[in-house]
Amino acid sequence: MKYIIAILFFFGSYYIGFSQQINTVNDDSLAAFIVKKTIEPIILDGELTESVWQEIGKAQNFCQYMPTDSIAAWGQTEIAMAYNDKYLYVGIKCYTKGADYIINSLKRDYSFFGTDNISLVFDTYADKTNAFLFGINPYGVLREALISNGGREGGSFSGSWDNKWKGQAKRYDTYWIAEIEIPFSTFRFNPGAEKWRFNAYRSDTQNNEISNWINIPRNRIVMDLTYMGNMVWEEPLKKQRKTIAVIPYSSGSAIRDFEDITENNFQTKYNFGGDAKIGITAGLNLDLTANPDFSQVEVDQQVTNLGRFELFFPERRQFFLENADLFSRFGGSRITPFFSRRIGVAKDTATDENIQNNILYGARLSGKINDRLRVGLMNIQTAQDATNDLPSFNYTVAAVEKNVFNRSSLAFILVNKQAINPDNLGSTYHAYNRTLGIEYRHASTDNRWDGKVAYHHIFSPTSIEEPFFSMAKIGYTRRKFRFEMTQLYVGEGYQPEVGFVSRRDMLFLSPEFSYNFFPKDKKITKHTIGFDYRHIYKLGKDDNEVLEDFGWIESRLETYWDINFLNTSSLRAEVNYQDLVLLSDFDPTRIQEDSVFLAAGTRHRFTNFQLSYRSDRRAKFSFRLTPTIGTFYNGRRLGMRGQIRYRYQQYGTIALNANYNYIKLNDPFVPSNLWLVGPRIDLTFSKKLFLTTFIQYNNQQSNLNINARLQWRFQPVSDFFLVFTDNYITDPFDQFAVRNRAFVAKITYWLNL
């Protein structure tokens, strides 16, 4: 153990010292434009007739990001900005070849790729770490998001965030115009600021290009916050008055469990509560919630699980979203000390299934203290559930992130789950569970080096062995290649009850490498080849009889070749090899008899080949297909995953999703045909009225689910939802019957005080 810790310390120390020896970027050389102070009323009509738009400078001379990143954009864009004491106004003119604009629907929070739209990115603290994004398309449909972690990976984008602002657009023969009004209360920033960092990226389907104001290399994500210019305020920004928004809700439901023979009628329930958002300072926000309703007006799309570990689903609840990265960035992939979806969820002590644990109230203070210091403090109280032997729990989370050097940070987190008055209940839980963590996150000024060194420790009333987690990660990126090395040490006692840990008692080593080719080809824009190798050792501290001492348990090699085509289609070829020892009995199909499983201690080597093809997303008909073939444990697997989608311009989409796996393992396993199939229908009758319907048949869970949701957005960020949910037993099919049924009505209203 001492030897391993010494290696971690040396690796982390060497990495930090070496990666600091880099050149810095001269920010004063960035492109800039003036944001003009105005008293002129601006009408959002998509015409730019106000005199202020004719008087001010613009962000222009856009350059391509795709298909190349070294020439001027074919479809140019001009962006001008003005402001008064309350609002920021943005006027946008997007040139293109014609008037054949493509959008999927009129629903808010559209997808960027394959449609016409533009996104505006504001780094209000100029920290190159966090930003606000506001987008609009030629039909005036809006979207907003939060960007964290420098925008360096797909998970840095949080599209579930919602806020109150306005925008309108108007279409012309060879261009479209948008006008946007954003309250300063929507942003977080320092009073007296003289400039913000800014960039914009646009999808132009007629020219088949993605463009930016500030050029971003093709090997970077299009929202990367390293590459931004400056928007300079004509007068420094004034301190804003404290803002208060109250968001009450009222809901009613009728639910019946048809499998419970004692339940003869629908059980009705009425509920009310709400949230409040209070601007403590320009950079610090207080979120309050009382009796929140986290009923599923959003549906998690089901997946077929052929793996051995718990699946991860992202957070969508509004209360947890703003500054969520303050709490969620700790740890590594699928290992984090804080996972907000654990709050409000508990285990049924009889069935070990997840059940709802009602939240009574909560408060969350988060944001910027100054340019280099962010803080987050959260406290949530849940109700007692004596039926399931659960006391009331109090959850407290505190996080601090301090910028060091230029773009790096030092971060601390404390997570505490505390049982309240548990004496009269059972002992299926701990009186408390606490996690303390510290991390150094590195990002070089030239955007080449990145990485992390971390250590977390668990405190519990019971004596546990190795209650800690450590991590060291280093990455180096150039235009043509990227190398990354990750090392994790997860002790058997590292059990954060408010976190997500897919597996424990392991030492994980993983080098990754990818190489990019940018051919001068009229049909192909980019090739990427690479590999990801994972080598896992079991530490032998969990009393597992399969392997009691330190030793190897698993290796995995993934190799791939990606091809991106000019017409936005893409092709990926993969070869995946796994060699592992099972530490417990396991049924990969999850549908066999209880006595049929692969025995613990058996070793398995298997290889599969996979192709993935996505067609041109601009077409009315588009599809994705992913066939898989190969060996699987002691047998073989044949699979097909895909989607066929039809876009009915501006009114919505109809998609059929399907995932099929044929698995044949050695006797006594019965050959398995696993189906997850169903359509999704998204209809938008206007920019205020939407209907979404899911039908999902999953024979791995022996369930048919129907979920229909009607949403009426009668005011900005104010909605009425009507939701119908039906679940049916499908095995055996001749006993097909209703499992449970629910009707939910919910209304929310955003009121600024």
C-alpha cells in the first residue's frame, strides 16, 4: 500500500511540475467589438430597424469550423450588441444560399447539429471555465444551456438549465435575422466589469458548414472556452438590484397499481410547493425549494444492460442544475462522491429496489465570490418513511473551487448524509456517511496539457478498510493527436452513499491514444484512429474468495476508426477485446432461471466487431445503424441497434428506436432474444404547445411502457403538463395485463418579484 501511494504522489507531483512549463497566450491580442449603451427602445421583430443597430461595431468575419477550420465561412454572420441598465440586446444577421432552412420542431431546447441555428456563448468572468449559452433558430425557437469545465468535452454542456429571456427571428430569401433580449439578472457577473469573453457558433445547413466568430481547431469541441474574443462594454456594468424569482407549482395525480390485489381503485394525490431563486450578489445565487415535485414529466430512455454494473443517468431536475459542475466534477468517469440523483431516492428494504424518498425542503447557495473563487453549499431534508424502515435524512454538500495559475483550479468537497432521530427504526442504514475530497485540476494556457490529481476519504460509524479513492490523470493534445493516461485506486471502503461508484476494490490503469487525419478530399473531412486500453487489478480487501490477494482481474482493449463525411454522415468501425475473471455469479441476459448463471471465478475472453453509421442529419429521412457480432463470454452475440427518423419540417419528428441482441451461451443457458423497441413521437403545434409520446417495449424487464406528455408553455418558463403513463406485463404474453397506470397534471409559474 505504501508503495502504491508513493507512486501516486510521484506521478502527481511530476505531472504538475512538468505541465507548468508552457507558453502563455496574450489575451490582449484577441478580436473585440464594442457593446453600445442605449436608451432607444428595441422591438424584437427580426428586422434590425432601430438606429442603434446601424451605429455600432459588429462581431463578423466568421470562419469555418467544419468541413475545414482554415478558411472564411461561406455563409457569413454579423452580430451586434447593445444594452441598457436591465437588458442585453443582440442583433444577428445570418447569410446563406437560399431560404430552405431546416429545423426539427418548434420546441424549445432543440439539438444543434443537422439544423439551422446559432449559439451565443458568454464567459462573464473571463475564467475560461464556465459560460452561459443562448441559442435561436430561423423560426425564433430558443434554447439555453450552461457550459462548464472549459467546454472541453460533451459532458460540459447542460441543456436542462432553463431561464427567462426573449427572442424573435424572421426569414428572408438569402439570410435570416434574430433579435434577442436577455435580462442581466439571468447572468452572473462582477459589477464594474469592462468586458466579457464571447464567441458564437452557427450551423448553416444550406452551405453545409459550422462556423465560429473566433476560430476553433477541428480537434477541439465547437464550444471550447479557450478560443474566445472580447465584447467590450461602452460603460462598465452597473451593480444589479437583487433579483427574486418565485416558481410555485401545483399538481394532482391518480395512480393505480394493478398488481396489488388490495388496491381496487385509483389513489389520488394532490400536491403543491415551489422553488425560489434569490440573487444574493451579482455572482452568488440562493435556490430554495419546499415540498418539491420531481415527478417524471421527463422520461429516462430505457437501455438494454448487458454489463455487470449499475447504469448512470444524468440529472434533469432544475433545482440541482445551476452551478452543478461545482459539485459533480469531483472524481472520474462513473466514480464521483456526489451524484444528486441519490437525493430523494432510497432502497426498499424488502425488495432492494429504488423507491421515492420525499424531499421536504432544500436550500442551495452557489456561484462566484470573486473572479477566482467559486463556492457551493447545499442542504436538503427528506421525510421519514417508517413503512420502509427509513428515518429522515439530512444531506449537506459543501464545495469550493479556487482558480490557480491561469486556468487550473484547486477544489474541495464535503458530503454528509445524516440520519435524523433513527432510534425507533431498524438498522438497515448508517447513522451517517461522510466524504471529504481534495483535487487539483490542471489546464494549461496553451490548451495542450490537462489532467487531475485527487484524493477522497470516507468517514463512517463502522470500521471499514481502505475507505478512500485516489486518482492521477494526464492528457496532452495537439491538432493531429491526443494521449491520455489515467490511474484510479478505489478502496473497498470507498462507499459514498450520496455518490456513484460503479466498482470498488480495484487499481485501474488506462492509456488512450487517438490520431487525426484531415484529408484534402471532397467527400471526407476527417479520419480518427485510436485505442483505449484498460487494465484492472483487484486489491483483495473485500473478502471475495475468488481472489483474496492483489492480482489481475480484467483487461479491455477498444480500437476504432472514425470517418466524418462532408454531408454530415459518419462511420465508425470498432474491435473490442475483453479478458476477465468473474468475481460473482452473473447472468448477462438477466432473463434466465435463478439457477442458471456464469459461475464466479470463471475466466472469459471474447471479441466483438461493431460498425456504426449515421446518415445525413439534414435529410427528412435519416437513420443510425450499429450492427455488432462476435463472441460473448462462453458463447456468441449478434446485435443490431438503430433509429429511423422522419422530420416533418417545423412540426416535429417521428422516430423508431430499436435494440436487438441475440445471445447464445453454453448449456444450461437458453438462447436469448433481447428486444428494446419503440417509437418516439414529438409533435409541436406551435412554439407553446408540444406533445411527446414514448412507447418502449423491453423484454429484459418484461415490460411495455407508454408515456404521453402534453406541455403548454403559456408564459416563458411557465408550463402546464398533462402526463399519462401505462406499464404492462408482457411475460408470459398470454397473460398480458396492466401493471400500473398513472395520470399526472402539473402547473408551474415563474414570477419575478
